[in-house]
Amino acid sequence: MVLSLVLAFLAMRAGLALRRTRLRRSGRTPDLRARHLRLAKPAVAMVTVGFAGGLVSWAWLRGGETLGSFHGLVGGVVMACFVGAAVLGHRIETGRSRALEAHALLGGLAVLLAALAAVAGFALLP
């Protein structure tokens, strides 16, 4: 999960650089967009696999109620934010949406809440 969060943070940085160039109207560079996509797609895939693994681990290995802890609840919200950002990002990439601000908000919220979920997960360690 640490690698997926690092990738998500780097994707967020690349996305913020894209946003700055758009707001300055200095013309986006294709390499910034390519970097954002190259980092964000595997990050979302890795977060999804990690979330699913956490659910399985909690229910099967520990016998707990999935999403029954603060870590699990925040993780569920994080997953929803990542999926929302990914869906909007795909629609933006294919030209079917211009919801750039909503995409940025969901992506940034996902990364910030993922950091909170990581800290909350320390309490669950054996």
C-alpha cells in the first residue's frame, strides 16, 4: 500500500502542475499530462487491489466485520474518492467531460484521506 500511496501522491503533484499551467493559460505540455496518466492509472489499480485485500484479510484472517473500524470506514471513503476521480479522469481523457475541478477535488481528497487511513491503520497492527 505504501507504494500505491507514493504513486498517488506523485500523480497528484503532476495533476497540480497541469492545473497550474491551465490556470496560467501558459499551455499544457503533453509530457505533464502523460506523466499524470502514467502515475495515476497504476496507483488507482494498486489502491483498489489493496482495498480488496484489506477487506478479505479483515474478514477471513481476523474474523472482524469489514469496514467496522475507523480505518475501514476511512478506507471505504478513500476508495470511493479514488474511483470517482478515476471515472472522471477517464471521461476527461476521452473528451466526454470537462469536470476538471471535480476531478482535482476528488483526487486530492482521496490522497489526503488515504494518508489518514494509513495512520489509522497503525492501531490495527499486531
